[in-house]
Amino acid sequence: MTRLFIVLIAVLVGVWGITDASARPYKPGEFSSEPILAQLQKQVGARDVPIEDFCRKPSSSPCRESGLTRFRAALDELRKGRKRKIRILKLGDSHIASDFISGYVRHELQEAFGVGGRGLMHADQRWGYGGRKLERAERPWKRTRVVDSGGPGHPFGVFGIALKALKPKVFIDYRVLPDDTELEVHYKVGPGVPGFVVLMEGKVVGHLSAKSSISATQIDRLPLPPRTRPGRIRIRAKGRGATIYGVGFERSTPGVVLSSIGPVGADAKVYLQLEPKSFRKSLKASQPDLVILMVGGNDALKVRKKWKSLDTVVDDHRILIDLLRDAVPQADILLMSPMDAGRRQGKKVVSKALLQEMRAAQNRIAREKGTAFWDTYTAMGGEGAIQRWVSAKVMSRDLVHPRKRAADLLGKLLADAIIAWYER
């Protein structure tokens, strides 16, 4: 009987690929259900907090253009039947590095406005978190990040990470879905730099040439052949030194595309440390209608450790907003406050210092710069919220990062706030 059972399992594995990540079915609803999130919201005391949409010219009266006027116009066009994409670029820190929070925002906004595609992600985004990469052998690739020592100043596109091939024919696999119609790749070109070949199910679908007289960032888009089931895209290096920064997937259908970029340890300054030409080129190529900035937690950390002053991190925010407006003038900006985060004080969990000060500073910056603002800290429940979230066992051991259910709730609160703002 035991032997028969083993044989049966082997047959099932061979037929359905149970142990193969590539055979895992795509489930659009891989999120906590609304009743579960409603129960959690009540348990932790989370609140529905509206978006504050400040005037672009604070001194003008009446206000003729708010921080989200252009984003509203884009959504109006989509609602009126114009076949267009609404592209949202979310730049943040480790809270969204695994597509947490962002994933639920994408899910809910696409339900409301249509599915335009999964959007951009850094080249090493893993399937187990963000639903992108299937596999990569570690040794044949060298990974460099902007947050690592020596990372600032190097080209990473908008992604903050680079993967460099250490030998020819090494590859990375990404999951491709039946409705994906276009692949976008951000990579390095320059003298002597090898490119990539792109394959789907073993067949070549395109070549990415890296030949160039100067070192630069290149963005290529490839049409994808139709398919009826999930599969895999393989991006294979043509030689040693081929370097990739990020990839993206879109559909031919109108709707929302939400790209989520979150280097671990990022603060506002990190995005200013990306090599400017590469950053701006990737940023422009993403064509955002809205840029969401979710930084502040690591800024507050650096102030607590006396590595920086609060005035310095406030200036970093101002400079970053100015940079974004210069690079993508068509995009509106939504600034999010940092989450509440905890530290143990005896048997209690209390909020880390300076989070409220950082939140208040970001609100002032939003007013001053005429962006929108959403108060994540208050949405979590305000002062003392972190104790309730920890007691509900939805925070990681570090008392800083949300687990999946908590991240889904935060994503739902933000998405609901955006939809309520639009309908209002």
C-alpha cells in the first residue's frame, strides 16, 4: 500500500508539476478576504482616513489645481470609456519590497478601474512574494544594490538593484500570465557589454542588444505571443557582464498598472543617490500618472540614531519631490506617512520615537509642495496602535514590518481612500 501511494504521488507530480513553481496556478484573489480584513480592522482599531489633497499653489484662492487634479482627469478619461492606461509608480522602502501593501492596492484599484497589467519590479523580485521571478541560480549572478556600501551613484534605473551575469547563458525566469501582452526590460548598454536573449517555453521571442558607444540605461519592450495558461519568460545573458535592472508586464486592455519599487532600507535620500541619468530614463519610461512615496520610517530611524537631523531628512523629501516633478511633470504625487512601528518596554510595546514628528513633517511638506498626503499612522489607529497590531499577531518579530494579513489591511485602507477621494 505504501509503495502504491508513493507511485501515485510521483504520477501526480509528473502530471501537474506539484513541486514545480512554474506550475503553480495564478490566483488573482491571493489576498485576505474582505470579511477577514473587516474583522482585523475592528480588532486593531484601524480607521478609514481620507486623503488630503492640497493646492498646488497654496497661496492661490480659490485653488485651481490640487495635488491630484491631473490624476483625477486621467481616471475620468478611463471611466468615460477612453482606452488608456492609468500608471501608478509606488516608490518606498522594505514595507513594499515584497509587494506587500502595494499588491492589495493594485488588486482593489484594478477591480474598480480595470486591469492594465502587473507593472514594473526590480530584476530579483521573487515569485513567493511579489508574484514575479520563478528562479535564478545565485552563483552566476552578482547582485548590487544602491543601499549597499559602494552602491550610491551607480546606475540602477529606478529600481535600486542590478544583476550582472558572471558567465554566458545564465538566466532568470519570470512568470508570464495568459493576458500578458508586453514585456518591458530595463538593462545596461555600453562598449563591450553583452545583451540578452528572451525565450518563452524554449522559443526565442526577442533579442536585447546592448551595443552602444556610451554606457547608458536602455528600455526595450517586446510583444508576447498569446497563450492560454501561465508560463515562464526566460531572460538569458549573451555573455559575461550582461546587466539587468528591472522588468515589467502589461496587458493590451485599458486599466490600472501599479508598479511597486521598495529597496530594503530605503529613505528619501536613497532615491537621490541613484545615478541621475539612469534614474530619470527609467522614471520617464514608466510614464506615471501618479507617484506614491512611502518613505519616512528609515528617515526617522536615522534621526533617532543621530545620523541625520530632522531638518536634513525634510530637505531630502523636498528635493526628491522637486526631482520627480522635473523628470515626470505629468505625474501627480501622493506622500504617505510612515507606519507605526514598535519597541518593547517591559511587557508593553510602544511606538518608536520620532514617527509622529516625521508624519507631521511630511504633512507640512505636502502642504508646502502642493502634493496629496495620506496618514498611514492614523489609519493604523493612531497613538498606541502598534500594541494592538502586535497583540493581534499580524506584525513580524521586529515589530516594524507587517505580515501578509496586516499588509492586506493597509493596502485596502489606502485603496479605499483613493477610491473614496475619487468618488467624492
